[in-house]
Amino acid sequence: MYHLIAILAILLSGTSNAASSVLSRHKRGWIIDSFSIVEEHPGPFPYVLGTVKVDRSYKVIFELTGDGVDKDPKGLLSIDQNTGVIAVHRKIDYEVVQTLMLQFRARNVSNMAVDTQLGVEIHILDINDNPPKFQHKEYPITIKESKRQDALIMTVLASDFDKRGSLNSTIKYRIISTTPRTQDAEFHMKENGTIFLKGCLDYEKAQTYTIIVEAKDCGVAPLSSTCKVIINIQDWNNHFPIFTGHTGTGRVKERETGQTFLRVQVDDKDSRGSSAWKAKYTIHGDTGKNFHIETDPETNEGILSVVRALDFEEGSVRNLSISVENETPYFSCVVKERPPQGPWKVDYFDSRSGQGDVFRSAMEKISVIVEDANDPPEFVCPLGDVMVEENTKPGHLLQTFIAVDKDKSFNNDFVYLKGSDPAGWVNVGPQDGKITTAEVIDRESNYVKNNTYTITLYAVSKGVPPMTGTATLNIHLIDQNDNVPKLESHMLSMCLSASVANITAYDLDEDPYSGPFHFELLGDVKGRWRLDPSFGRTVNLIKEEAVYAGSHNLLLKISDAQGEFLQQNLTMTVCDCSTVPNCHARRVISVTPGGGTVGIVIASLFLLLGVLLLVIFVSRGRDRRMFLVALGPGETLLKSNIETPGTDCEVPDAQMIQNGRYHEVMSAQSNARNSTFQQEANSQLRFQDLSTYKNCQVSQPYAAADAFQRGSMRSQSMKGHFQRTLFRGGNSSFRKQNISAKYEVLLSILNQKITSIHGQEDDIIKYEPHVYNDEGTDGRDDIQLDAISISEVKFDPDELLHLGPRFSNLAALCSPPATSAFNTHTKP
């Protein structure tokens, strides 16, 4: 009744205003029964849950809504609207729904107004219909064999979906069975599902334990389930490795290393191949660290070898002791008593923690016999240092090395020999070991590093086999002032617009025989060059305004700190840097065949034609005479850029002239050329045809005439000039007609060539100037070489009318010497 009143109070607080007004006008007494449903009720369905009774004086109908009616789980409940009987139509599961909340209403039949509204709560009663369930069916786990008693193995948990806190969901655990059952090891479980060890594990007796664990609830009809716990035992080191013997000679030769001379064997009952079985050996008594032992991974044997050479003279026998243990630390566990209640009594030892009795590993004694061999000589002092001044004269005693041979069983005679002496500066006395200088020692040599020159010395015994001892001598050299300061570079450059250039000197000597240096300009440099400052390792060379562009040779005197000096030449190149950033830059002008380029080509052709006409005039005259020419600066018409005359034209030698065969040769060549003149006149002119005559000294008149026939001319105004020039030497009409005819043919050819050049400007090959070095250079750029460029100044053909002294130069080149051989013809 108390619960019903509480429910009514809660539900009436949420009743609508209409219902509240009805209740306030009609006071009635309500008798409500509380209801509950047992989960999984077997039926039959529907069955009556209960009846809602209402004390009324008028007729009402009943309604029921909420969980189980029009909300999930729908269709579970229903109410008779006339009688108020509540019926249950199917099963319900407590694990799904624990409480049903419903609303009950009574309506007045006369107006269908809500007469009464209240809430109904139906509780679902739990039954023990769920057994405990483990999280897994199997629990595999691996533990070490060295696990101690009462150590936690693992915990298993189960859950029950019945009502929490009830007996139906209260679980108890227990071990049903353990397989296999061993005498010294058991497993027990507490009520919370925790498994513990009792006793000692032994891998050799059981590698795996299988435990069946049960979980049971405490319901009226208890339900239970089981799981399987699989415990895998990892072998641990609970057996000593025991020595069983050794094999091998046990003998080693002195001074030999790397040889294996003994193998020791052990027996271990732990699992083969495991870390508990693998042996780890230790050598005792090896004061010289001469021996090493390692484990054979297949057989577990200890392999003993020599890693540092032994000396027979220090002892013929070495007594060693070898201990062995496993990679895994040793432990032991022994059950002493098994009381029925509580833990057992055990003796436990772990070498890692030091608990229990002290563990002593097995030991094996080994005797190693050392065999004698021929020993090398030993230097009393194998490393020597000596200080000596450089430039010491040959024969100077540096140091004496002494070697001894302690081996009494062999011939101990030996000689001293020189080992490493890269510069060949020392001699070694073969009998006394005296090191003397053989050459003058130079501290500045490339063989000297950090003022030290190192040699090695050998002492070679005459035993069988010969043995060698080695010593080293470090010769520390004291510097002398035997070097003078030198310029780092004898060729410098600077722009005309600049005024300062840096001059740097160096001295191979060290302080105080080196810098800072004193620089002095020699010669007449006043008003042009000066130094500021003149003291240091690098000084400034100041250029005055009076210095012009070009190459300037300066003489420098450079003195070191002790006054030692050297006079040196310095070539300073001053260049105009208005078009390039500095003197090192090369101007590369791309030659594009435009109007300027074509003009240059045509002007060059005109110049060659003028020269060739002059050659014809001089060479074909009857009266041949020498022109005495005084060659002055700038009066040379053309300069040859090769060392020897070309091979494409014949040059008469002195012997030919003296023998009088010069005119015979000329006549033969003239006849041959006259026969092919017309064909050559119709052929196309090539630039290389003209250059052919540039590469040799032109002294054959008809060769020059042929070059003229293949030349080109542009201006008709040149005709009269050439005729006047050609006929100054005589009045022959035949010669005049012949040359006039040739001139007309050549003029036609030249016009055709000039026209073709204008039409093929785009086909002219572009040629960029190249920089060439002198023979013998290493290919590096010379800062004094300027870029080659082509002048854009137009050529005026009238300049050929005013050759001046250059005409005499040309005539001298093209005329043979005035000998009797050339005066056989006289003027008409």
C-alpha cells in the first residue's frame, strides 16, 4: 500500500489540468494492487496478471498505455476496458527489461472525459536462467621454469547476466583438474579466479600444464561453465654445465696468432639449443691477454685460440683455468615438505638475486705449451727523435740505434738496413746502426711534414727464417734562412679606371726568416707607380693617372725580415674595362652576316685586288729592279702568322736564281695558266683561294696574276687607276690590250661574286673569335691576351691610291733580288 501511494503521488504531479479538476470535484477512494511478472513464465498465454478496481457511482471505461502496450516490448500486456483486468500475452526476459512503466485512465462514459489518471509500475522478477560465461574458452600462457612458489600465474574472469547482486549472478571459481599431475608442482585458485603456483616447476618433467577452471553461480538451481588454462613452461637454467674433457694438441708456436689449439667439451641437461643450454666460457690466469675462447653454436664446445703472440723466452708453459656457465642465469628449486594446508616448504636459489646458497661454476685446468721459434732482433729504443738544422752537410751523425737478439737457440747475428727514406737523405751503418746524413736536408722539401722527416730502420737476423726488427727515427729540422721572398704571381692586371692592385709575396722559410716583407719599386717609376704600404705580406700597388693602357714591366725588390732579398719582374697589364667588367673577361662578338660584315668582306677583296694588280705590274715588266725599302714601324702591309712559308705556292730559292732557271720556270707556268685562264675565269671565287696566297711569300708573278684573276672588284673607278699603275713601266700596246681584256673578265666575275654575297648573307658561317695560347702553355687563360674583334670601320677603295711606303714593301716582297739572272731583258 505504501508503494501504491508513492506511485500515485508521482503520477498525479504530471496529471493534466482537466484531470486535476475532475479529481478535485469528485472525491473517491482508489484501491490499486501492485503487479510483478516472472521472467520466462511458461504460460499458457494469455494469463491474468491482476484487476484494477475503481469505486464509482457511474459507469467508466478503462485504458492502459505505455511499456508493453503501445511501446516496446509491444503486445505484452492488455486491459479489459469494462472490467479492468490486465492480461499477459507472452514471455519476457529480465535481462532485456527489468521494469514496465504504464499509464492507467478511467473515462466517464457519459462525456468520455478522463475521470481518473494514474501510473502503474510492473516489475519483472529475475530467475537463474544465465550461467556464468568466461571471456575466452582457452587461456594460453608461457611462464619461466624459475617461477617461485606463490607467484601469480594469471587471473580468469567470468560474467553472469542475471540480476546484479543477487545469488543468481554471484560466481565462485575452482580448479576441476590439472594435467599432468607432478609431485613437486601444483596449482591452486582463489575464489576471485586467481591462479597461483605451489612447489617447484621442472621443465624436464612437464613442459605444459592444462588446467580446467569452473565458474558457478549461487542461484537456487546453480548454473556453471568451464574454461581451459594452458600453461607452457619455458626452460630455464636449473642444470650445471659439466666439463667432460678436451681435444687438441695444447701446443702453440711463439709469435703466431689466430691458431686454434684446444677444444673443451661440456654436458648440459637443459633443453638443447636454448639459452639455458648454451655455454659461456671464461679464461682465468691469462695475465697477458694472449688467449681467447668462444662457443661453438652447434656442439657447445669451447674453442681456445691465440690472439696475442706468445714469447718462448717468457715461459714455455702457460697454465690456465676455464670456467663455464650458461647464457641464462642459474637457479635451483627443491621441495622439502608438503603440508596439507598452506604453501609448501622449498629451498630456492637464484644467481641473479644472490638468494640461497652461493653458486660455484665448474672449472677446468688447461696447460698450454709454447714452442720456441727464431725471434726477430729487438731495438733497445725502437723510436728515436733528433733535432738538426737544415742544410747540414753530408756525413753528420744523427743517432745510433742498437738492437739485440734474445733468442739463444738460433744464430743471432744481424745487420742494420735502411727501410723507408723517401728523399734518400740518410745512410745506415750495416754493422753499428749509425744514422748519418747522405745529402743536404731541406726543410722546405715535400717529404718533410710539420718540420719532421721520418725514416725507418731494420735489423735483420741471419737465422732461418730471417727475422726483422723495426725502428723509427723522427728528424726534426731547424729552419734556416735559405729562401728569399717570391711573388705569388708575376703577372697581374687592373682596369684603367682602377688605381690599386694587390701584390702578395711568400717565403718558404718560417718566422723569423719569413715575413713581413719589405717591397721596393726599382727603376724610373716616379709619377706612374708607387707602393702604399710597402711593408707586409700583401701590399698595394698604386697606379697614377699618367699610366696608359697596355703592358708595363716593373722591377720589384722584396726583402724578408732578415734582409735577404730578390729582385723580380712584375708584368702589369692595364686594360680598358668600359665594355667588360675586368681584364679577365673576354669579349665574344657574334659575327652576324649583316651589312657591316658584308662590307668588311668586300673591302678585304678590294684590298687584295689592289695588291695583286701591283704584283702583276712589278713581276711582268721587262725591267726588273729591286726596291730598297726601309721598313719602319706600322709600314708592313701584311704580317704572316705562320713560322714557315706555305706549301701551296712555289718560292724560288737562291740556287734557282743563280742557275738562270727562274725565267724558264716562270715561262712554263705562264703557258699552263694561259691555257686554263678562261675556265678559271668562269669558276666561282672561294675565300680559301685568296687565303692561299696569304700563307706564303708571293714571289711568283704568274701566281699573283692568277690570284688577281680569281679576285673581285667593286668600283669601276678603279679601272683607270690600275691601268695607269700597270703602264708606268713601259708603252707596250700588246701588254695593254692583254691586261685590259683580263680586267674586263675579272670585273664581271667580281660583280657576280658580290651579288651572290648579298643574296646569301644568311648562309655565311658564323665564326666567333677564339683565344689561342703560346706553344708550351698549360691551357690556362692569359690575362694579357685580349679578345679578337673585327672593326666596323668601312673600307674606302680610294685608299688604294695612296699606299705610300707600303707599296714599296709589297714590291720588295714580290720582286726577286737584282741579279744578272733577272736582267736578261731590256726595255724596248
